[in-house]
Amino acid sequence: MVAYLWLVWYQACTKASPKHWALAVTYELHERAYATFYEIVGDGTGMGQFLPTVVRRVHLTGTHGHQLYDGKMLVGEINDSVLGALEMYGETAVELVNSHNRKRGLGESNCQDWAIIIIRSLEDSLLLPRGTLAKVERCPRFG
Ligand SMILES: *[C@@H]1O[C@H](CO)[C@@H](O)[C@H](O)[C@H]1NC(C)=O
């Protein structure tokens, strides 16, 4: 079954703070499509550690928790095996982000780095076309 992979970003509380980035998978292309969101959220201890989270059956462009939807980019069309790889790389990526923050300092690495690691892994495995990572890296990061 063909699915669509999106990068979705949200309004930050100040112009200088990083936007929350999440990856979303839908089976339809329109704005109100139901999506499964893959993302990482702070573990609540304030130590720069994140937990992976999956949120199912929510609208692609809706408010997310208390965060206001800001924009999205269609990353590409994917099939079930690419989705499986995405879930696998997502687990590795959260470990990389957390260990980076343990060694280098709180919040040095965040949800944007997590998404970028996953997209890079998928592109390196030829599961996304060349140039996808470059497009993702140009998406809005602050404010
Ligand atoms: C899924 O998509 C990938 C990347 O385009 C491709 O290499 C693979 O053959 C596809 N798998 C199936 C089962 O269609």
C-alpha cells in the first residue's frame, strides 16, 4: 500500500526557540488526512533526554498537543517496507540524540536532529530518493 511521508513543524513559543518537528505517515494526500505521527518528546526530567512516541489517527495539519501547526513538506511516497525501516531507524536515532546530549550538553541535539538522522538513514539505504535529506534540512527550524 502506498503511503505518504511528511515532515510537519509547529510554532515555537519564541522566535529564537527551535520548532518541534515530527514525521507523519498518511494514506491520503489532503490536509485533513488522518496521520500516524512519529516523534520524540522530552522525558520530563529536564536532562535533555527524549522518548520516542507514536500518535495515531490525528489530523495531519491539526494542533498537536498544545502546539500550533505551522507547516509541512511531503518527504515522499513510501511502501510498508520503508515504513518498517523508518520505525527501526527511529529507535536508533533517539539513542543517538540522547547519548549526544549526555556527552555534549542539554538540548544540543533535538527532535530536528532525530528526524534528520532518520531521513539520512533512509536515503543512504536508497529507500528515499537522493536529495530528500537536502530538502528536509532546508525546512524552518526556529520560531
Ligand atoms: C519499497 O520501496 C523501496 C524504495 O523505493 C523499494 O526499494 C522496494 O523494492 C519497495 N518494496 C516493495 C515491496 O514494493
